[in-house]
Amino acid sequence: MQISIKDVVTTTDAYNFHAHSRYCDGRDTMSAIAAAAAEAGMKYFAFTPHSPVPIDSPCNMGKEKMDEYMEEVDRLHRLYSPDMVVLKSLEIDYLGDDWGPHIDYFQRLPLDFRLGSVHFVPNQDGVLLDCDGRFERFARYLKEGYRGDLRYVVEKYFEHVLRMLERGGFELLGHFDKIAGNASMADPEIEHQGWYEALVDDVISHAKSSDVVVEINTKAWDDKGRFYPSELWWQKLKDSGVAIAIDSDAHYAEKVTAGRRDAFTRWNNLK
């Protein structure tokens, strides 16, 4: 079943297009998460396990689980339809021109839509390192893997986001400034630098021309008081006219709506 997520996000708030279960790094079963979503009054709910990748990653689902995952989504869709439409998707990691939402493997999968994200950033030697997750690990990678060059990491991250948008093959752009979570802990002023803002402007421009939906990710709101992308850029997003999806990126059943109400209120209060 193909669905226009742009039509959904422009007509209702009762959706969530980003969630993880035990098929990747989530902590609850798909059944438990779907039940929580239905209880919360969701009309559209998507599972987006971290996609298979050709490198070692404990957070990503293996290809061998794909058929089982899709069968479980279909089962849940039958269980909750028509009150809640359960959608099958993947959060597809862009690693470079050889691996991302655009490649044949992901294009041939019978997904309802594709979520494109960047988590891995190549260092100066071309080694891919996961820049998401705990700051302690990021700080170690920054020192030992990236030669202490924070600007390199940030610029390379955004370079991958832009290249992913250019290659296409997906409908929803995930947390496009997620690197800021760790980068801002290494340098609290980094998001206020002119060169950084220029990178954000490039992403928004590319997203607009690519006609993708841009995610506002609320996962870190309750614990860290920030969204991805940062509220610093929301007025730019609104002025651009891009379609926005406000998603919880839930890894626990109890978190399926976490941060979404506050995000909707803040977004709707913009001029």
C-alpha cells in the first residue's frame, strides 16, 4: 500500500511516521508499540526500523529479518484497520553513493514510504563512524577518529544529508541536524556560527526543491529540551513552505507521543 505522507501531515495531527521496535534498537515489541499508538488515537502509524547496512552496527536490522518484519506490519495493519493504518517503512541510512534510499535494494522493497537519515559520518580516512548516541562515545570518536576536527565532522554530516537529497528515493527527511546534539556539547556556540547556518539553509533549499517532507523529531524534547531540527531553524522551515511531519522517534511504547504536543503548539505559534 502506497500512501502520500504529505497528504496525511497536511490534513491531520493523528500520525507518527518514525518508531523503532526490537527489530532494531527499540526496546518494546511492535505489538506493544502499535497498541500504545492506537490508545493514543493515532490514525496513521509507521514502523521505521534502522535499515540494513553493509557495516557492523548493533542498532540496524539485518536483511535476514526483513520478511519477518514486513509480515508483522501486515498483521498489525489487519488488526487495527480501519481505525489506525499501520505502515511499513525503514529509516534508511545514507552511507554514500553506494548505499542509501536510492539504491535498488531499498527501491524494490514493498514499503509504504521511505525515511532517509544520516547517522554515520566518514572520517578523513573514509572510515564510517556512528555520530549518534552517547556524547562520551562521540567525544572519543572526535579525538581519535576525526583528529579533533569538529567542523570537519559537521560539514561532512551535512554534505551527506545534501547528497542524500540529491540522490532521492525517499519521501521523509529524518532529523536533518541530528549531529548538533553531540556537536553542540563539544562546542556550545557551533549552531550560532555563520558557516553552520549556511549549511542549514542549504538543506532547507534542497528539501524544498526535492519535494520531501521534513521531519521535526521530538525524541529528545522531554529529556534534553531540544528538537531536531533545532527551533533555531523552524521559522526558516515555515517560511520555505516545506511540509512538516512531527514524529516521536519512539523506542518505547510509552513514548509514542513524547514531545509531539509541545512541538505542534510551538510550530503552530509561528507566524
